[in-house]
Amino acid sequence: MGQFKQQMQHACRRALQPVARRVRSLLTPPTPPVEFGWHQIEAGPACGAHVMLPRNTPIARAITAGNYDQKILEVVESLVGKHDVCFDIGGHYGCYTLSLAKLVTHGQVHTFEPVPAHADRIRAAAKKSELGHVQVHQVAMAGEIGEMTLQFAEAEGSDDSMAFLDAYGGVDTQAAHEHYRNFSRTVVQAQTLDSLLVELPVVHFMKIDAEGAEAAILGAGRKLIANSKPRLLVELHGIYEALACAEILCKLNYQAILLTDQKTTLPILWASRDDVAAVNAVKEVLGHEPVVMFDSLAEPDSFADSGPGV
């Protein structure tokens, strides 16, 4: 009897959710429309680049002033060379894309961004900034190839940095779930890192911020990572995602270097255990010995000689 009552309660909640959303929308004052406009970045590795940002917002002011992820971008600046091939997975407004493009003047930057509006703005920013070596791929990087459902903030004024793939559930925090309630859904094309092996066999640096899909992306990129040993800047969303990433990367002989403890989500630099230069570069920027985590936990996997993925 208790189980039947519980099932009925769940059914009622599901039935009433659309009504509750409608009532909430009627009672909530309308959010002023967000206007995007061109800004020129004044400092940092992307100095001089043009970027399209929401006007009169804290993030626009931070990016324009060169204060957005300042220390992390200083680390990135010390890690990439002008001939490098870089991936920006989860491009958002293009801050990292533009920074990387300014640094790898004779290399390539490939940005993977599934939200159409973001992808269009990054393309426009690269063109206006005369960064012809940037290529924007309007796809989601994931753990499989094919069509996947993306949830994203379509309504004006919503947090448009939190788009996520349904298959991976997004970020499991109360604040995140509050944002997700008003998200729209669309179907997007998904790729894996290993599916890029034939076209892009060598990559030197990757930034991955995929709202909870990080471990899936890394897991479907073992061959590419084993072949190239790129430095990986991964935004970790929660302890379970961190452990899942560690399980994959430790087997590929990677170690994790903590870049900051100032954020709810942790930006971690993963570097091959024999990449002494990466550790020294972080030490130079931070001004102290970096915290190294997730020491090798298991025997390394062997993917380097197993051929390209599909």
C-alpha cells in the first residue's frame, strides 16, 4: 500500500509540473532582454581580440578587462607554443578560443560548441579579430557518435554557460537544477575525440568544460590522448566527475595539477607524468609548488599502437 501511495505521489508531481512552470512564469516579472555587442579585450593573452558579449554584465566586464580566469589563462599562456594545435571543447563566448588563437599564431585552434548562437558568435569574433586559424565545429563532444539531446538556455537572461547533454545529466547541484528548470531541448550531432584521429592526429593542448560530460569525452578519447599526450585543462564539476576523470587519465600515465581553490568547480591541469615542463610552468605562474593530485593508480593502458578510432 505504501508503495502504491508513493507511485501516485510521483505521478501527481509529474502531471502538475507543467502547471507549476506556467504559474511560475506568470508570477515572475519579465527579465529585461539581453543585448549582445562587440567588445575589445584590453589585457591578457587575448588582448586586442574582438568578442561579442552580453552588454553591461559582470562577465563582459571581466573578459574585456582581462580579469576572467586570469591566473588560469596565465598558466595556459606558459604551456602552449606558437605552432601548437589546440582544442577548445565548450567554447561559450570564445574567451579561451581567442586567447589560444592569439598564442598559437602559426598553429590551429579547433573549437567544439554545440549551441548555435555561441558557435556563430565565436566564428564572428575570430573573423573580426582576423584569426583565420580558428575553426569552429558546431557539434557536441561526447562519449559516442550520433545524435544527442542538448539542454540549453534559450530564454533571454538565463545562464547560457550551462548547456549540457541529457545523457550525462549536467551538474548535480541545487543551483544548477534551478537554472535547468527553464532550459530548452534540441537535438545536436555528437563526436568523440578518437573519431578525429585521422583528420587531426596530433593535438598539443585541450581545454574541456562540458558541464558534466568531461569523463565521457576523455573516455572516448583514449587513443588520441595516448598518441599525442596533450596537456589537458579540465573543468571538474563535482567529486564523482573528478574521480571518473582520474580513473581514465591515471591509466594513461597522467597526473593532476590543481590550479586554484577559489571556485566551486575545479580547473585541473592534467599532464603526462614525464612532462616536467608543465609542472614548472604552473609553479612559475602560481609562485609556489603546485598541488599534484591523483597519482598513478593503475597500470597504464596501451592505446598508442592500436590504430585510429572511428
